[in-house]
Amino acid sequence: MVKKQAENEAYQRLKADLKAGTLRACYLLYGEEGYLRDYYCERMRKKLLQGPAEAFNYHRFSRENLDWNQVAAAVEAVPMLAERSLVEVDDVDPYQEPAGAREQITALLEDLPDHCCLVFRFDTVPFRPDKRLKRLHAAVSAHAQAVEFQKQSGPELRAWTRRQALAAGKDMDNAACDHLAFLTDHSLQAMASELQKLTAYAEGPLITRQDIDAVVEPTLTAVSFDISNAVAGGDYERALGKLRDLLAMQQDPILLLGAVASQLRRLLCAKVLSEHGRGAEALQRLCGLGSYPARLAMDAARRMRREFCERAVLLCLETDRQLKTSYDDPRRLLELLLIRLAGEAGT
């Protein structure tokens, strides 16, 4: 909880820095919500790179053209016709660099000039701070602001979704916003893409859940929840149909099983919590869920027997072992799992 609070504070500080025009000397921008990371990178460029010498004051490096001597020279270079310059380093984790490069980075961070903003931007490469590299870690902690962009949920995500819809001449209520977020796994990039389709498809002024179900392609997470929910409700035909659709789309069987098993584990957690008088908020904290999927899981768990939830998790573990150790057909093993789950749900 303390870590999440610190991460959120760093995100809010970045927003405040941009609003006040007081960007810091160095940022490390990372996290699974790439849409937000790219959005704030672009805002930083617009804030810093104003005037006729924009190209002169903007320097960008990646693994392909990386030379730390050149990075240091770009940082030290006095900006032309502007107060500050911007240096971006894409997909390079300082902690993973060779020892000599780490020493250069440490020295650079310890003596950053006021006229430059240095940004480490992580897209395909994860940011993995290593406290064992004491001098580098101390320099990063003291002179750089690490900002993690997490998937959004709740009121903030609803407000963003409505703004996007209103900009296109449509509107959405909270229930529709939550449903769209659930089907797209709370990815802003996916939601932005689907909203373009929805605003063109919806006939009325309001985008409805029916519009969303007709147009939006649900993620594996959303479909796996539907499969587990259908099995628990005894609707084996629906569960099998959705499983076969995913297999026809060449979904990896192990990943598919992992998604279904993850949903079933959450349902077991929800069942145990409900038996102890806990609600959706407790499930959110325990499993890192948004409010909408947590409510869906709690509602589904209340209709299930705890014995089924426990047995379902064990059957998933057994199927995982078979997928990884036997020569049996993965498709047959997954279909057999659903048959066994349907049998457990009906007993």
C-alpha cells in the first residue's frame, strides 16, 4: 500500500510540474500504461521545446545510436533561444548497463545542469532498479523522479472515457464506461481505438452497453472471465464455444489456461472474502483489480460453492501440468478441463 501511494504521488508530482512549468532535471517514465507514458512525454516536449530552435534543443537516443559520451555532451550543451533543452533516452535501463557506462550515468546524474531535462523513457524494456548498485541507485534516488504509469480505474478512468466520447459528439454513463474498460483490460490505448469505432457505430447520442458488446473485441482477460463464469453457472455450451473461438484465433493454450485459472483463483478469493463478510474493496486490494471487475467477481462468487472454487483451481493446476509434460493434444486437454469443471459445478 505504501509503495502504491508513493507511485501515485510521483505521478501527481509530474502533473503538477507540467502545470507549473517547473519540470525537474531528470525523469524515469515507465509502467504498463503506455498511452499515458507517451501522452506525458509529448506534453514535456511541448512544454520545453518552444521557439524556432526546437530541433537544436531536442536530442533523442536509443540502443541503436547510444553513446554515453554523446548523451553527456547533449545534456551539457547550452540551449539555443530557449531556457531549457530536452534529452530523451529510450528503452535503456541504467541499472542494466556495463560497469563503465554506469559510472558515466552516475556522474551525469550527480551534476545535471539546470538548463536540461533528461528523460529515460521505458517502452519495451522494463525498469528494474537494483539497490545493490549503491552509488548509481543513490544518484537515481537523489536526482531523478521515477514515475510509473499504471492502468487507470474508477472515477479518473470514467472521466477520461467520457471526455473522449464527448469530443466525438457522444456520451456514456458510468456503467458503459466500466464495461468498456473491463472488455479492454483497462488499456487506454485499446479504449481510445475502440471509442473511435463506437462513436461511429452508435446511432443515438449515448453509447450503450449494447453498442459496446456489438463492436468491441474483448481481451483474453475478459473472455476468460466469461468462460469461468459460464462454467460456474452450468452453461457449458457457452463456455466451450468461447474457448473454441479463442483456439481458432491461435491463442496459445498455456496462456489461455493461465487466464482462465487466474479468473478462477480470483473467484476463490472472492468467495473466501464474502464468507468473512468482506466486499469488493477487499478483493480490489488483494488482487489488484479495478472496482468493476472486483464487483463482477464478488457477484459471481456469491452464486458458487466454495468447494467448486477450490476444486476448479486444483483442476487448472493439473491441466497445466499435463499441458507442459504430456504429448496430449492441448485443445483436447482444455476442453476436458471445461467438461470436468462443468461436472464439478453441477454436483
